[in-house]
Amino acid sequence: MSAAARESLPASFSDIDRSSEELKGHVIEYLSGTASNPEIRRMRATAFQLFAATEGERLLDAGCGLGEVARHLGSVVGPRGSVVALDHSADVISAAHARHDGGPVTYVVGDVTALDFPDDHFDGVRSERVLQHLADPAAAIAELVRVTRPGGRVCVIDTDWPSLTHDGFAHLDDPSVRSSSLLGSTAGRIARSLMVKAGLRGVTASPVTVCFTSPSDAATVLPFFDPQQAKAVDFIPDPLLKSFFDSVDRAAERGDFLVAFTMWVSLGRKGEEGG
């Protein structure tokens, strides 16, 4: 196995720019595939409805990936508005900028735990599937709140990985698989409490359970269902790999493959000054 193949895809999200060129390509491909997945699009539709962007607003998408959400928001706010698409990775931002559609979107490299924007700057901010990769998610929430104007809104979307459930195949409940640090992340379920503690008001939490009934569909979001990526993402231990995929293949042939997990869309407002 090459050095690049031994790198872990999920772990690389916090340090993509130092990864091998091969792995960077895998990350870009993964982000693109995830964005086009119908279940992720369904989750985002819920988030868009709750976030309720309007014409002329100034918005921030913190952890923008390839920028598809920022560009959608740009189409809503129009030329009188603006959207900042921010990501920690310069390589990802470069790939996002290459997809720019001419809308009112600016692409910047930045740290969600130390945002380079003034206080009370944005009408609304959002962050999707970022907290799970951070050592200090509370610091990120505090920064999102800081840069939001009084009366503005903060939307945080993340995954509750312990909610992962399945049927039709074996080994996903094996302790050696469940011990993965990412699969232990409760970022989605704790986002609301972090937002409340950060002073946001009226914080709601809306669960969206995403469900996949074929291994190929699941693999666009869960890379360990892709035989070529399974070793790289290092979720399924080598001794279980063959048995795991044999079991997955049989479930696909029978038509009873199922895997699902819950993502949470949390939304709150920053209190008005003097209120």
C-alpha cells in the first residue's frame, strides 16, 4: 500500500493542505460526490428552509468545502447581498473558486475558531459538518456568534455518529469499528447545547435521518463502503475487510442493504442589543 493510501481520509479534513496530492484528489472527489448525493441534498433542503436566506443579506458559510451551498445562497441574496465561503484548506478553496458561477461569493481561507471578521458583521452564518473535526467545537460556536449581528441567525449542521444503524450485513457493530474516533463524534446532538451556552436565543434542533439502501449510494457519504477507499479511511480493520465486503455484497444482491444515521440542523438567533 502506498503512503497516500495509508492516510486516513476523515482525519485529513483538518490538515488537507499537508496531505499527498493523491489524497487531496480523493478529498475533492469525496466532497463533490457527497454534495450530489440525494440524501445530503434532502438534508440541505431542510437547512435552507430553516436558515431562510433573503435578498440583500450578508452571509457566511464557514467550512464551505467546494462552495456549492455558498453559491446557492449567493443566488438567493443576489447582487445587493454577499456570501463569504470560508474553508480551512487553501487547496479546497482553490477548487471551490474554480467552480465559481459569477455570483456574489468571495472565497477565503480561514479558521472557524479564529475568524478574521469584525464583531456583528453578518446577517446569518452557517457551518455544516465542521464541529466533528474540531478539538474545541465550543470555540467555533463562539466565533460564529461573535461575527453575527444582533438579531441575526446562526445555523449549525452536524452528524450524530453514534446514531449510525444498519441492517442486512455484518461487522459494523464490531467494537474495533465502533472505536473509530469519528464514529464516536456526537457533534450533531451537542450543537444545540453549545449554541445555548454561547448565548443564542430560541435555539431549535431539527433531526434529519439520512438513509441509504445500496452500498454504492452509501459510499458517496461513508467511504468505508467503497472497496478502494476502505483501507485508506481505516474504519474497517484489515482482518474484517473481506468478511465485511462479502456480507455487504450479499445484502446488495438480496436487496436488503440499509444504513442510516441522523444529522441535526440547529438554528438560533443572536439577541438584540439591549434586549
